[in-house]
Amino acid sequence: MLTSCANAPDVIPGKGGIYGRLSADSHPAFNKKLESNQGSGSVYGDTQANDAKYRDNMVDYHQLDELYVGLIQPNLSPQQHQLTATSEGMSSHSLALAVGDTLQLHNNSTQSQRFYIAETADTGEGIQTFPTLEAGATANYKIDLEGDLELLSEDNENLKTLLFAKKNMLAKRVSSGDSYQFGNLDPGSYQLIFWYWRLGKIQQIVQVRAEENSRVDKTLTVDSVIKAH
Amino acid sequence: MKKRCLYFLLAGLAYFSMSPSLAAQSIAGHIDAPQQVKQVVVYLQAEGAVKSVQSQQVHKVSQKETAFHAPLTVISAGDKVQWSNDESKEIDHNIFSLSPVASFDLGLGEKGSILEQTFKNTGIVNYYCSVHKTMEGRIIILPNRHFQTLDRPGDFLIDNVPEGNWILNAVVLHLRYKAEALKLSIGKAPVTNLTLKIIKK
């Protein structure tokens, strides 16, 4: 649920900012049914005041913690992102980053891993391979591919992180309902991208003016993403 | 009566002898793949502009115990997929996809309901239920019905392939690998002992 509380960036002379709140929500048909099925007889379990008692196998959109907001801006310095692999899986299920960013991979599994990144589009054949990473070792890899990607290992099927890479994108990870901010921006037109791996992306152009902060709140739902698709 | 039967028999023979060639052959071979590769769909694609008219088929996917059965459906362009909610309890499911090949949101389906979608374009469509975490499915849409799905690489056989020039290829459900497509000229004899190699991208 959106509230009015989201921190704006500090105002800097000649600069502007973008801030807001990013959330995810269930399908509108689900919410509608929830409203009309409140009580212990609800098909979704015991519900009270639109608050579903989510079963373990259901997606609780208000608890999602891997939502990303990305800002496309020129002359962006490469960022570094950390991921750890154990025998059971990766430390993050998804990661948004810029082409040219560095991925610092720590192999905390019990065997060496041959990591690679592949385009996921069925027409895409792009592949980026990395040297074998020994058990216990850490290495930095620069991301060359762009688009919807997967980081995988040839040696363990459990190791998988979904990547969204875009040129000149500064991405921030938030939990559903959290606020975000990008400050110290030159006045002009900027592209914002909101992403959750299972719900896809919504893009929006935002005008930034000097000494002003533009607020952009967004809620990712199945229907809103598909309308924008 | 006998004369009339003979007349229809001769007329039928004359009709089929004047019809365009309906010859069709089988194609058989082996998929040569590394052990990491599991499911593959071997298929034929007509080389050049070949128009074939095929009736729409309906493929059924069951939603039961919060999973899609089967999770993989292979169809031909123009076919329809129907998802039936076969849960034993009152559980709703949603089906949506953000695939560039086909993005859709079929809404919420109650127990006993059927949701459906027709797929016009070829490609791969990953779809989900927005209500349940683990419900993921995939549809592979091919240009025709000349295909075979293999759970593991091995021998394949595709029947009733019309004469002409074809490309033998495979959808490999492992992002590290792809098939090394083969050009084939199908004549009046079966094609056997083909080897389709699965190689690293």
C-alpha cells in the first residue's frame, strides 16, 4: 500500500532528483476475490480486512524483497555487485545491473564452478563464459551482455541468478513498499525502469528540473506490467 | 451395381493420380549431446516459402496440486492451449506471460474452470501463475507438426514429412547449448542414420 512517506533527496543548487516508493501487489482479480471472501471460510485461508493469510506456496507480494528500480544516466561509473554461491543456491535470485559493471562472485560451495551468463530470449545466442572458480575462491567478472540474462554454472543446476543488464543503468534494490531516491541529477529527461523478475518491467520517462525532486511511485502487478508491455 | 462401383473406383484412382504429389517420408536419427543436456525438441522447418494448411489443435494443461501438468507443452503455430483447474480444493489460479512471443493475462480461474490462449507466432513462451510461487510452465511453438519431444537425447523419428527441402533443428532446454542445424532434401525414400549434434554456444 502506498503512503505519503518517501524521503526526497537533498536539494543541491542546479541539480534535481527523483524519488518515490516501489511496491508489488497481487493480481486485481485476486484482491477483488479476497475482499468478497473475508472470514474463516475464505478460499485463501483465514482473512481479515483484506489481509490474506498466505500459504507457504503463495506469492505474498507485500513481502517481496528483490524489486529493482533503475535509472538510465550518462557517464555512470561502473558499479560492483556481490553474489555468493553455495551448493544449495545463489545468494540472490535476481540482480539488476549495468553493462560494464563488475560481478564479484564468491564460490562458497564445495566444488569448483564454471560460471557463465546466457541470454534468455529464445532468439538470443549470446554467451559469456568465465574461468573456473575454485571452491572458496572469489573473482571479479565484468558484464558484457545486455538484456534479460541468467548467471548459471555448468557444474551445479542449483546455481542460478536472473540478471537484467542495461547500459548506463544505476539500479537499486528495494523491498516492496520501500522508498528509493536518485539525487544530484543534471536537469533533463531520464528513463526509469522498475523490475521484478517474475512480473517483468515498467519503463517511465521522468523530467528532472533544477532544485526540484520528482516523485514517481509505482506498483508492479501482473495487469499493469502487461498493459505496459 | 458392379459397373457403378467400378466407375467410382476408376474415377478415384484418376483423381489421385492427377493430384499434386502427396509423398511423405520418415526421418530418423540420433541426437548426439553432452550429458548435461536433458530435454530436447527435434523439429523440421521448411526451407523457403512453403505454405501448409493445418487444422488447429487444442492442447490441455492441467493445474493440480499447485503445479502445471505437464510443465512443457509443444505445439504448432495456430494451436490453442487450454488450462483446466483440476484442483480437488477451492484453489484459484492465474495464468500470465510476459514473453515477447505472446504476452497475456488470462485472469483468475476457479476450480473447474478452463482458461485458454491461441498462439500464432513461433518461439518459446514461459508462463506463470501469479498466485503460486512454484507454478511455472513453458510452451514451445513450432512452425508445423513435424517434431518429436525427447526427455533425454537419443534416437528420434519424425513421420509423414512431405518431399522438399527442410532444416532439421532442435530446441535445447539448456542455455549453454544449441543444435547444429542440418539441411535435408527429402525425396521418395526414408532418411535414416542422421546425427544432430548439440554443441556449446
